[in-house]
Amino acid sequence: MEIIKSNKGGDKGCYKGYVYVVKNIGISKITWRCSKRCSMKCTGELYTDLKIDNPEVKTGHSHLKDDDSVKVEKALCAMKKRWKTGLSKPLEVYAAEISKLDGNTRAKMPVEDHIKRTLRNQRSALNPVEPRGS
């Protein structure tokens, strides 16, 4: 299971062609639910231990796995990470990561303008505007 960060800083888990988000952290295990729970009403769930090892499928999915969607999530995460740590322009970050993807994965990527806006918002969150005193 591979862990990537969401837009809001939470963890997403990629496992066997599906993407999961944390549902509950218990005493000895973490319960993950399918990231398509709302959009596709998927009931897929997975358990891992607290070290995020030994994934065990609890409930199957109501949709087919999609390795390209997992690659899209990973590419978006890589773009955000590169954007936060560098001084590149959004277009440069976008172009560098897109060039690493195959045609099927590129087709499933969000619109370029949306990605660039997301990147700008990520950096803005790191550097909030100081309130002016009256």
C-alpha cells in the first residue's frame, strides 16, 4: 500500500488499483474507505495495522479497479510536492509531471487550468497574508 497526501493534507492509500481515504483510526488498526464512496456509492473498505502494513480487504468495491486513476492521484501529489518545495512556475511543474505519464493517464488528468489553480492555492496556504492592523 502506497500513501499519498490529499489536498487538505490527509492521507490517501493506493492499493491494487483503488484509492482509499482514512475512515477511522482505532487502537490497533486503521479502517480505510474507497475514495469513490460518494460519487459511485462504493462501499469498499480496507483494514491496515497502525504502521499501514498488512492491508486486508473488508468489503469489495461496486466498481472496477482503475490503475490510471491511481497514477493520476500520484502525479497530482508529485506536482503539489514539487510546487511546495521549489520556485518553479505552475506551468513548469505541470509540464514536467505530465511528460512522465502515458496517453491513457494523461486523458484522465483534470484540466490544466484547474491543476495550476490548485498548485497556486497550495503555496498560498503555506504563506498566508498577514492581517493589517487598524
